[in-house]
Amino acid sequence: MRNIPDYDLSTATWHKSSYSGGGGDNCLEVADGHPALVPVRDSKNPHGPKLVFRASAWSAFVKAVRN
């Protein structure tokens, strides 16, 4: 079993995609300021769980979605 670290994201600055439109009800938000990691959360539940991805994995995911 892997030990998964718990990251303190209480002071994170979250950003929505410019493609999310004006409503902002149905999108993901990402936090900056973590060079090796990309924290992600659901905009509808900002106090809910967050996922943390390695920056390289997140970049590969975004590239695959664009293609």
C-alpha cells in the first residue's frame, strides 16, 4: 500500500478555465503556485475533496483532451 501525502491547499489560489463560460457551475478549477503538482477541484464543491496530480501527468492529460 502506498502512503499518499496530504497537501495543505488552504491558501491555494484557484482558477477556472476561460472556456468555462459565465455560469461557472460545471467546471474544474486548478491551483497555481505548486511547480511540481497540479491541485484540481470541482467548482460546484469548493470545500470538497481535491485531487493532486504530478505536473507531467496533468500536462499529458490536457494534451490528450485537446487532441
